[in-house]
Amino acid sequence: STARKPLFAGNWKMNLNHLEAIALVQKLAFTLTDKDFDRAEVAVLPPFTDLRSVQTLVDGDKLRIVYGAQDLSVHDAGAYTGEVSGSMLAKLGCTYVLAGHSERRQYHGEDDQLVNAKVQAAYRHSLTPILCVGEGLPVRQAGGHVAYTVSQLDAALNGVKHDQAKSIVIAYEPVWAIGTGEVATPDDAQEVCGAVRARLAELYDEEVAGGVRILYGGSVKGANIAGIMAQPDIDGALVGGASLDPADFVKISRFGE
Ligand code: PEP
């Protein structure tokens, strides 16, 4: 896992306007050091309306923080009222875009086929997808979590080529752990993240499997990240609630130290 640079990505969800966004990014930039950025990549995923302000700040101050969006359209342009295209996000300097976050799947009816189209749309515009997968509570209780998560992975990667797959980021986010305060145990998270990596080797090869970063997400905090990062197949975290607290997000980015 030494070849994979850990990634800590803050999913702000529908929080913080563009002024609040600038304040939070400035606090992160003030605290994080070059040593921190050498050790891990730190990303924020603000609402669309914040992205231009974040871009201006990051470019103007030459910050090492990277950023991205929480969703994108499957279309590249046209009569799709309310949607935001991958090319618009690329123009705003986005590195990453979430695809298939469980809240999109739950509240916006995104199915595996649509998530696959979003992954493909991201690649068309040179954005790196952070593909979110993970089971809900009934599936976990029935012991189907590995099969369910791997099948979401298979579907989302349909038609994704080897060279594209090399750069993808996978976030394993058990739905029962998102925003609930109930974090998966490091062993439970490792079980699924390990299975995801093994599946990448089957779908592609060892180069892809060994290079892809697999994140854990679900109630990550500064106080619980160390045990998660000690797992061999976990390369960082997708952080919701705690990413709005600059001190805690910095602590997470420092592996809890
Ligand atoms: C998320 O929404 O991606 C997430 C992991 O949220 P939280 O950290 O709040 O559980």
C-alpha cells in the first residue's frame, strides 16, 4: 500500500455557501503543512455554487488542497434543466467528482446503470470519479454485504477501460454507517475493501488492483480514523459530517495523530 497515496475527501453535502466555503478552505490551508500534503492528498467536495470561489482561492494562493463536485450530469451539454456537466466542472478545476453516493441513490433514484453513465461522463472530461458503493442494513444483517458491494462495483465499471480504471477511486460506504455515528469496525471495513480490490484484479489486473485507492466512508472522525488506516486495503476516507469541522478534518488527514 506504500505506492498508493492516501486520500482524505470531505463531502460537504448541502452545507456551506460560497463565503463559508472560502473560510473553511482557508482554515484547512492555514493548518495543513507541506509535510501533510506530501503524506496524503486532501480534497474538498463542496456544493456546485461554491466551486468557483474555491477555484479562485486555490489558484490565487497556490494551495495544495484539491477539490471536486458531489455529482455530475450524464450529458455533456443541452436541454437538461438544473444539471451540471462534467465539462463545466473540469473548467472549474475540479479533480474529483463523486458518482453513486448513497444519498443520490436513495433520494434521486440513481441506479447502477445511471451511476455507470456518470462514471463514463467523468472520464470524458478528465475528472477522476470517486465511485461510492456499499450495502444497507438489511443486506449487512443477512450477510450479503460483500456480494452486494461487488455487484455495485461490477455494474459501475461496465465498459470502463483498463487505463481509465487505473485512476478511479472507490469509496466503500456502508449506508448504515453514513451520518449515523455508527462506524464500521476496521475489520468489517477491511473485509469489503479487500474484496473490492480482489474484484479489481479479476476485472482488470494486478496493476489496477494494486494502484487504485479504496476509501472507507461512514462516520469517520479524528478519533476513529487511525484504526481504519491501519488496514491494508484502506487508502483513506470519504468524510461527511466531520469534514465541516476544520480541526477534525485536519486530524483525519493526519491519520488521527
Ligand atoms: C458521506 O456522506 O460520504 C459520509 C461518509 O458521511 P458521514 O461521514 O457523515 O457518515
